[in-house]
Amino acid sequence: MMCKLVVEAYPAMLARHLGHVGYKNDALQKQTERQLQTRRSMLEDILSGELETRYGLIVKAPRRLADDPTGDQLDALICAIQAAWAWTMKAQRYGAPESADALEGWIADPALNCAEPPA
């Protein structure tokens, strides 16, 4: 029997961890300079190595990702970070806590999971 696995990412989880909220807006008329500065700051935090302790990863990405006012490009990077972390945890149920309902699922993030990051 083939087993399929889906990893669920939640960009707002990492954004909140970094202390950043309100970094994007889909509506053109609601996009602000402050949001741009927040995206740039968040990306700098990500690229600075701040995530290495939490996720066990060093992230490299172009700084222009922060220039997308919808935040979609930055969200895609964050989803990739959460998916990469889950992959590093493949021997530990992809980071899912023992109590996770396999039919309900879970968000791939060390803050929500009991498993320790790989050494």
C-alpha cells in the first residue's frame, strides 16, 4: 500500500515568531510603505540565520522577494522553510506530535510539534 503525505505550512506562524504582522495586502489601495518595510525586515531576519536554531536551516534567498506587496513570494519562501524542516524530521514522523490525528493533519512547524529538531 502506498502512503501519501501532505505537509501543511502556515506562513503567519513564522511571521509571528519573528515579531512581524501586517506585512502584506492583496488590495492595491491598501498596500503601504510600512508593509514593505515589515517584509524587508522579516526577510532580513530570515536571512540573518535567526531560524537556524529553531528550524536547523540556513536560508538563502534574493532580497527582492520582499518587494512583492501581496506577500506571496515571501509566503512561498516561508512555506518552503516549514516544508524543509518537516523533511529534516522525516525519521520523527515529519515533526508531527504523537498525538496528531493523521486524518486531521498538523502544521509543519517546530513551535507546534513535540519532536526535537535533528542534531
